[in-house]
Amino acid sequence: MVSIFDSYEFNQNLFFPRPDNSVCPSGAEDIFVEVENNCKLHIRHYVSDRAVFSILFFHGNGEVISDYDDIAKYFKVLGCDFLVCDYRGYGKSDGIPSLRSTLIDASILYRHLIDNNLLKKNVCVMGRSLGSAPTIEVCSRFSTITCCVIESGYADPIPLVERRGLHITNITAEENTTFSNSEKIKSLKCSILIMHGAEDNLINPSEARVNYKNACSINKELAILKGVGHNDMMMAHDNEYFSILSTYFQRHFHNS
């Protein structure tokens, strides 16, 4: 029997891809990784000469890599190379997105970057919203990752599609293990930072609290940012978003 998570209805309700024909900006390089025959995914590498660590970033739903062309400089100030990944069907990437392929592809992308020396020794994998799923997946599979940052992430993918009319009654234990962030996060050993907007009406802050509670890492933090919702985290008062990240990365990468 086909899993509901592999069905056309589920993935059509979950993913909102859009194309992108933007030109790679100065100071960045485009990387294309073959994840299966006739299917290449796009990564944009925003290079910093002063980087002491790398951030591998999985963006939110409806976004594409070029949305981060102007934002990358704020991450690079933190002391990192910044690499943003698209999903199948997004931007310049081939294929049709599904949650299962997104999880599988994330590990392939990470291995490619490691094998081709495109990541620093110290790596943070970071995911926003939908990107929380491939982020937690990669961090659960690779013990060499230093830390994991989840921004506006969900605990369970089912409410994301149910609000669009797809009703799911029962899932198997195997499906829960494979697709539930709040279940998978239990296996992470690396340091974890979970950030969420207090006014998030798309993914309730309670989901961030569930993920935080379930995380078994001995080094975990939860930051609920006041006055911001799902898509305006960077606009938090007093530059709180980047201040939290700066403090977190300073502790992990700049004091060693």
C-alpha cells in the first residue's frame, strides 16, 4: 500500500514550488548535484573569505534560492560560508517535490558537499519552516555536524496539509518515524537551537515547544521571539534574530 506521504494529494497540498531564472550574484557560485538520473538540484554557495564555519540552509516553502541573495550578507557577517539549497521543482532544480524525496535528497546534497570539500570542518545545518524536515533528517544521519538550527519549524507535517482540506486519519509507526520532526529530533546528538515567532499563525509556537521537549541533546535552546510571526522573524525587535544566532555561533565556533 502506498503511504499517504507519497501520494499526489499530500505532496500537492504540501509543496508550492516556483521557477527562478535569476543570475548568480557576484561573490557566490552555483552548484548542481545529481540526486538521481536526470534530476539535479541547485545549491547556491555564498562564499566568505573570513568564514570559520559553514551554514547549510534549507529554505521555507514557496521560497527559492535567489530570495536569499540580499540576505546572505547578514549571515556571512556571523563568520560563515552560507549555502542555500532548493528542493525538487523549485528554482533551477529538476523534478517534482515530495516529502520523502526531500529527506533523501538532503543527505545526498550533504555528502556531495563534504566529498568535494565545499564545507568547512565545522558545519551548522539550518532549516526554516518546511526546511526543518531535511535539516533534522541530515542531522540525524551525520554525527560530524556541529549544530542544528530550526527556525519556524513544525513538529508534525499533517496539520500543514489538513488546513488545505486533506484529512489524514491514521499513520503507521514507520511513517511517524520517517516523517515526524518531533519523533526524529529525539535521535539528534548535536547542539540544537530552536527559534520561533510568538505570533506565528501558520505553525503554532507550541510545535517548537514540542520539538524542544522531545530533543534529547544535552545542549539545546529554545527562543520564542516576541512580536514576529512566521515570515518576519528577521524583523524582530532590537535585531533579536541575528543577535541570538550570533551569540549561539560565537559559543560554538569562535571560542574554540
